[in-house]
Amino acid sequence: MVRRLLQAGLPVHAWNRTFSKAERLAAEGAVAVPHLAEAVHEADIVISMLEAGPVVSAVIDDALPLLRPGALWIDMSSTRQSEAEEFHTRLAAAGCRFVDAPVSGGVGGAQAGTLAIMAGGSEADIDYARPAFEAMGRVTRVGPAGAGQVSKLCNQLIVGGTINIVAEALLLAQAAGADPAAVRAAIRGGFAESRILEVHGQRMLERNFLPGGQVATQLKDQHNILAAAAAAGIALPVTSLVTERYESIRDLYPQADHAAALLALERLNPGQRVGDAPDQLPTA
């Protein structure tokens, strides 16, 4: 994402809690800085992309006294709606602006600059940041601050559920005597076609569970979805089942790709397995 900003001609001060990660971008035109203060104190726009809401909150706490009046903070992490709303309140009280803008599209979308960006905030603030957003992908305003996270949770709800359904389809094909690869090929282009059938279906056939999106991250999103549903006063029974499936492999494969939902399903069905390739799993 930083590379896309640089390629668009936007000046970037890059900071990471692990400085070596920011330092790698210096050769491509970023100013890598070891301290948060150096990254934010003169910035018109601050973009955060961090692992979870509590980390975002801690970084905002550290940065808040250093921000210039009117600075726009864009958080592109995946957090809870309530956390995004609280970030907005804190920044507004300090005379700053806030947009929550989580993304979908994975590593490939980030590299290609084709991320789907779901932005919650004022139209004026989103328009102000449009050059940065458009360097990274396609931005859509989905409502006020916090709505971006709702949109991302809806995205992750569909992703998590569909991955599990694709796993069930491939295991059924195998167990019932059909060729799962041929079944996937046969139904592609029909009404069941999806990006997940294309990408994660192929991962499952290859038994490639090296991450992309990780089980631990998907499970965090599942819990955030259920928290949002509880706050909204609704029940999501399918999402609750999907969450249970990911919880069943949380300790075994936390860093595996979320396509490892297939492994969770196979654990429910001893002796059944899609294909005969060895599992590709992260070593750490």
C-alpha cells in the first residue's frame, strides 16, 4: 500500500513498530522514521494499518499530542465498529478528523492498487483523501465514522461463510466419488461462481494453506461480526457456526490461510480428505 502511494507521487513518512519493516521502503522513496513523532507531527493525513483495535488505540494515544490541528487520521485496520466510533470521538475532541477505511482484496489487491476501500466518515474528509485512496484502490463511502468497519465485517462474514461452503462442496465431491477438481471446473461460470471458489477452491485442491489471510485474523473478524450483531440486536446463526469451525483449529493452525477451514471440516469427517497432495502449512 505504501508503494502504491509512492508510485502516485505522494510523499510518505513510513513508521512501523518494527523499524526494519519501514526501512525497507526507503529505497523506493519513503522517508523511513524510527519514531512515531517523526511520522505524524507535520502530517496532513495519517494512515494507520495495524493488527487490531487495541493496537490502533495505543498508537492514537501516543500520537494525539503530536498531531497538527485539523489533521485527518485514516485507520485502514480491521477493528470493531465501536472502536472506530471511539477513535472518531477522541480525535474530534482534539480538533482532528477521522475516517475508518478498512480494505478487502488481500496482498494481491494491495500490490495491484485494486483494493476495495470501505470508508466511514464525512464526504468532505473522504474527498480530501481521495488521491491517497485512489492510489491504493476503489473507495466507496458507506456512511458515517464506524460504517467502514460495518462494511468490512459484512465482507468478512461473506468471505468466512463462503470459504466454509466451498470446503464442504469439495469434500462432498470427493467423498461421493466425483473428482473435486472437475466439479469445481464444472460449476465455475454458473450461478455458484465466486472469487472464493476460484482462489480458495484452488488452494484447497492444492492443499496450500500458506497464508494470505490467516485463521487467527479471520477468527478475530468473526468475533467482531458477532459483537456487531449483538449490539444491533440480531442473530446470525450461520456466522455463529462458521466461527465455531475456525475456533476448532485456532490452536492448531493459527497462522494458516483461512482456507484451512477445509482442515477443520476434515477433522469432523475422519478418513475423508480432498486430494492426496501433502499439506502446505506455515512452519512458525
